[in-house]
Amino acid sequence: MKAVIYEDVRRVAVRDVPDAALEEPTDVVVRVTSSAICGTDLHMYDGRTGAEPGMVLGHEPVGVVAEVGRGVETVKPGDRVVIPTHLYCGVCVNCARGYSAACMRVRSGGFGAAYGYAGMGTYRGAQAELLRVPYADANCIPLPGEAGDDREDDFLMLADAFVTGWHATELAQVRAADTVAVFGAGTIGLLAAYSALLRGAAEVYVIDLVPERLAKAEEIGAIPIDLRKEDPVDAVKSRRRPPSGEKGLDGVQVGIDAVGFQARDRADTSRENPRQVISDLAELVNPTGRLGIAGVYADKDLHPATEGGHADGSLTVPWATLFSKGVRMGFGRTHDRRYTVPLRDLIISGRARPGFVVTDHAPLADAPGLYDAFDRRADGVVKAVLRPA
Ligand SMILES: NC(=O)c1ccc[n+]([C@@H]2O[C@H](COP(=O)([O-])OP(=O)(O)OC[C@H]3O[C@@H](n4cnc5c(N)ncnc54)[C@H](O)[C@@H]3O)[C@@H](O)[C@H]2O)c1
Ligand SMILES: [Zn+2]
Ligand SMILES: [Zn+2]
């Protein structure tokens, strides 16, 4: 089968690799109809998180079940399914409690796993014609309709992006009438903003430096802020109009980090500063506010940024400010098992159309060019979808 392979820093290729096949009775093999490229892939592409050359990339597939192991009970050939990024067994104590990103059975020596993801197990990636899915009864989420229909992109966002955006709003406990600031207008930030609006937020600000991405934020009813033109903390505060008597609450009640450790330094956007977003959030969040950190912070960074970077992921953060304000924070990977089905049902009912983030569709062969454009946040690429079929 054809698959997208990591070759070296900023180099991927489409190569022939052995077909994905059943390895355990509880596996299925899925024929992939769409497979998205994610900001997480870029951490590997940029040579930061230690991908091995030859590794098949990708963790965001939708497809049709092709082969079924004899121990699989609920999935059959021909079923249309979305496969969550963070695979899980479905029955260990963490899965049972809804913490599937910390599944205890999918990675020896660690918690949780993902497809095509350095440091997250040995599972081959999904930017390929075929994907082996372990614990298939738990990991195949059934979808209505036909492969390639008009909701393919919406359903594809269930594999990772929409659930992560939603997870960010869960981490930060977004409630009706909240004021929210989302740092990052990539797919995760846009879908966090979208999720906050679905949950009834009163005002949602989205901060980034890429005009096409900010335009998408505006399209969904968020307020875009270009950090190259304004200091985002001042910009949000000057737009907020708290009534007299609430003047101290001119920040936001909720902040979301949808950027991660490769954040740009605002003083010089050609450089990275992994502390930039948390510093801004600590300043901007109101006393008693809440923060959700969904951007990835790598525990092993092969080339840390000169400004504030640290190979083991340690950061100096404004702890005292967060303490004085009584801020609550949540971190981490999305617990797909908890959100995929309810968010799918929002799509089925027509209440959510997360596919609005998709900008590009292309055959697998175009992956090298799309990775390059996406990595430069150029050519209008926000979310690129590969179609292996
Ligand atoms: N928690 C999870 O389960 C999970 C799942 C998927 C992705 N992620 C992570 O979420 C992050 C975003 O993913 P994505 O696909 O949207 O990636 P992306 O690279 O497309 O988006 C990141 C955006 O942040 C912007 N940005 C950079 N510096 C900034 C700053 N200082 N302030 C505001 N914006 C800034 C960039 O211009 C870019 O548009 C990545 O770190 C990714 O690894 C986490
Ligand atoms: Zn992803
Ligand atoms: Zn488990």
C-alpha cells in the first residue's frame, strides 16, 4: 500500500510499504477514504519530537472497514467509521472512567497511545491506504451515510480536531455567557472557539498571526486579533466593556492554549518562545478564571527554542500571578471515548459543521507539498485532507 513516510527533518515522501494487516483477533483493517494532516504532525516534521525515519505518519482517518478479526463483535466489513487518534482498550480502569487518553493497556511502559506518533507507541499511521485498528470494538465509531459524501470532512474532524477543540472547552469548563480567549487559530483553536460558541459563550476572541486563519475565526462569529498588529492582552481588554463596578474584570473568564510549545515570540515572530502563550494567558485571565491547555508540550524537544526553551519541556511560568488570581487549569490530550459519539451526533443533527476548517483536498501523492505549505502556515492551508482512495 502507499503511505506517507517521515524521512528526515522537513522531508516526507509517499512510498510503498507492506499492507496493514490483522495482527490480533480484536483488530480490523480500515480502507482509509480521508486522512487529515495535523499540527501535531508538524512537531515531528520539524524534527522536534524524534520521529524515526521510515515511520508512517497520520492519526486522523475516516474510512470503511475492509477486514475484521474473529474476536470483533460490533464492526463488520463495509461499515463507515471514524477512528479516534488516541487509541484505547475501552475497558481498563482509566477507559472506564472516561480517561481514554490515559488507557493503561495500549502502550507498554506508559499511558495512552496514538497512530503514527513518535513516543506514543508503535502503531502505524493513517496517512495511508490501509490502517490496522486494534481493539476495534472500542475504536471504530460508526458513521451514517456513504464514504465521500457531503459530511466526510465534518466526520473527519471527529478523529482528532473537533474532539480536541471541545476537550479544551471542557478543560476550561466553558459555560453559557463566558468570555473566552483562544490563542491559536489553527484547526484546534478554531474548533475550540467553535465549541465555546456551541456551549453558549458570550464573547470569543481568537488570537493568531495568519490572516486566513483569523478570517475563519471571524466567519464563525469570533473576534479575531492579529498579534503582529496589537498586543493581544491590551487588544482584548480594550474591546471588553465591563459595566462600572466590574472594571477589574476586563480580561476573560476563560483562556485556551491551542498553540503548544512551538509558539511564536511576539517580540520577534521569526522565533519561538514556548512561554509566550502561558504568559499572555496569565495576564489576560480574570481573577477566578479558568485555563485549558490543549496545545502540545513535548517532554523531549530535540531543538529547544533559544527563548525559554528546555529539552525536557520545563517552563518558567507566572505561577504567582496564577496563584493570586485563583486560576484553575486543565491540561492534556483529548479523551476521545468521552466526546466522539456525542459530537458525531451534533454533526448528524446538523447542529455542528466542523468541516469548515478544511481548506485543501488532495491525493496521497501531494503530501510532500502540503506538509511544506502547512508547515510555513502559507498558501492559505489551514487543514489539509489527503484522500488515498
Ligand atoms: N491535546 C490534544 O489532544 C491535541 C490534539 C491535536 C493537536 N494538539 C496540539 O494543538 C496544537 C495546535 O494544533 P493545530 O493543528 O491547530 O496546529 P497549527 O500549527 O495549525 O496551529 C497553531 C497556530 O498557532 C499560531 N500561533 C503561533 N504562535 C502563537 C502565539 N504566540 N499566539 C497565538 N497564536 C500563535 C500559529 O500561527 C498557528 O496558526 C499543536 O500543538 C498540536 O500538537 C493537541
Ligand atoms: Zn491531530
Ligand atoms: Zn484502556
